[in-house]
Amino acid sequence: MLILTRHCKEMLEQRNIVETLVYSAVEKPDKVENHDDGTRHYLKKIDNNNKWLRIIVNVQEDPNKAVTAFFDRRLRKKV
């Protein structure tokens, strides 16, 4: 189960990201990065506009909490 924090919901609204994309990225990511701070970054390529969606999830919480979400411009040329 995944819970969206208030901050995450606010960022989705500001960045015009629909919630279904968040759940899709976490359920079927194209790439996953584990970080030492207890977060896991789920990355999903969004076909239109060659964008990568990054969802940062606190996996030390039960249930897991999505902390924030954004289109990661750094990945456009790297991946």
C-alpha cells in the first residue's frame, strides 16, 4: 500500500501530475534507485514529451509514503 503525503499531493497539483501516474510508476517502474536515507526512487518514462517521472517514497514507513513527485529533467539525456 502507498500513501501520498500532503506535500506530495500539493506537488502533484502544482506540477500537473495525475495520481494515476504516481501509482503506475511505483507499480511498474522503468528504474528503481535505493538510497541510504531510507527512500526509494521510482522512475517511469512518460512517452509523451520524453519525460521521466521520479517518485520518492519513504520505505521505512509502513505503509510506504510517497514524499514527492516531479519530472526529472536531468534524465532526459542520460537514460
